[in-house]
Amino acid sequence: MARKVVNRKELRAQAEAAEAAEKAGGTKKKAAATKKKAETGEKKVAKPRKSRAKTVAETRKKLFWGVFNQSMKRVALYEFTQRKQAEKKAADLSKAGKSEHFVQRVKEDIEQ
């Protein structure tokens, strides 16, 4: 697929015609102001943007022992100090049921 050849002379002529029309149209003051700013090196000062990020509320968490089956369904929940009871419950469920049960740490949010 062939590309269209860009004629630089035509583009330059169009740009010069646009500049001439702009100067004749009464925008000389605006063009002079922009030239003056460019010469002095002045730049526009940007206003600081307002922060859109929401502040995240800190949530407190508490650690528990959870008894889970093989499909990661929580069967029981024990306080962190009651690990022996959680392991005993997992062993009892493993003996009685078809699938194995295990104990794992669980972090849950505390409601205040």
C-alpha cells in the first residue's frame, strides 16, 4: 500500500498564509504577547490539583484459628489462644468424614 507523498513547500505556504491572515485579522496583540513571553522565558504557573484519592480508614484485624475442609470451606472458628481445640476438632472431623480437615490462621476485621 503506497503512502501519500507530503509536499513540504505546500505545507509551508499554507502555514505562512495562516500567519498572514492571523496578523491581518487583528490578533497582533495576542501574537506580540506570546512572543514577549517566549523572549523573557515566562511560563504559565499551573494551579495545584486537588487530591482525588480517598483516605483509607484503618481497620483493625484479629487473628483466629479456622478449621477448613479440602474445598477451603471454613467449618469452625476458634480464638487464637485455642489452637489445641481447633486441631482436635479438625482431627475429629477428618476421622468421621470422607475428607481431610486442617487448621489455618484467619485474619478478620474487628467491628468497633
